[in-house]
Amino acid sequence: MNNPNIITRDNEMNIIAYQITNSDDFILGRTNDKGWIVQTIDGIFIYSTNEMEEVYCLDLIQSNLERLTWPS
């Protein structure tokens, strides 16, 4: 490999995550098309808002998760 990728402090990001109540899963962020990025014990998944509300019984309309869309 002639030009390896080098990770420096310039690649560092501040991460905001929310633990889902009564679960070991975490909401890590949002995608550009408004999907929810969720880390579970089985891996990382992207859910729609409807899927999130059904799978986790969450009221995302009343939540204060807009920080997940802020740039780091």
C-alpha cells in the first residue's frame, strides 16, 4: 500500500448517544434521509421513525433528540 490512511486528531468526532430505556441498545445518530442509527448487541442498524416507535415503544415526536443531527 503506497499511501496508507492515517488517523489523526483531525479525524476525531464528538459523539452524542442515547441509551434506550429498558434496553442495552443505543441511538447513535441520524442519517441524511432521517433514518435512526442504532447500536444493538447484534450490530448497527438503521431504522425509520415508524420502526423505532414500534420496536422500542418510543415517542420520538416528544423527545429532544435534535442534537443527533447537529454537526460535530
